[in-house]
Amino acid sequence: QVHLVESGGGLVQSGGSLRLSCAASGSIFSINTMGWYRQAPGKERELVATITSDRSTNYADSVKGRFTISRDNAKKTIYLQMNSLKPEDTAVYYCNADVWSVVGYSNYWGQGTQVTVSS
């Protein structure tokens, strides 16, 4: 069984910063692409940023220049440094990963962590 556990969410004022973490655990052989997605109330889940095993990154236009995704392969962990936060960044942030494990190759989601940006 594979688990993704997010942490680091919270309440912050507009212009502030937060750092999210997502740690993968379980009987994992390797992890390919990992990423962050978010879902605001009444909206569909959307891509925030992804990072491959060789650290190639991709960002949504709305967060480019403000958010940075990074990865520690030894710890099976990714991070999302969020700077210059805006009220429109308020959402539940979900971690996602493509994982090779004892049960095969599959895509996994974390339980989500709430980020609230006050104006």
C-alpha cells in the first residue's frame, strides 16, 4: 500500500508565504512524476505544479514566478514553496504521484491540506 501525506497548510495573509510538503510511504520501488493540484470551493481540481524524477518542472501560468516545486528523492518527498500568496490561491492542495510499488504501477492522491489566504 502506498500513502501520500501532505503537511504545511494553514492560514496566511495576502502576500505571505507557506511551504507544503508531501511524503510518500509504503512498499515503493520508484516514483516518477509527482505534483501538486488544488481545488477551490465550487471549482474543479486544477494542476499547480509537477516535477519528474529528474527534476523537470511544469507550472500553471497562475503560479509561475511565485511558487516553486522541489523534490528530495531519497526522502520520497516533494515540496511546494508558495510566495506572494493571493486570496485566489485559497484551496485544498493535493499531492499526486505516479508510483511503482509491490502492487504495480499506479497513480495516488494524498488527503489534501487546506491553504487559506486572507485579504
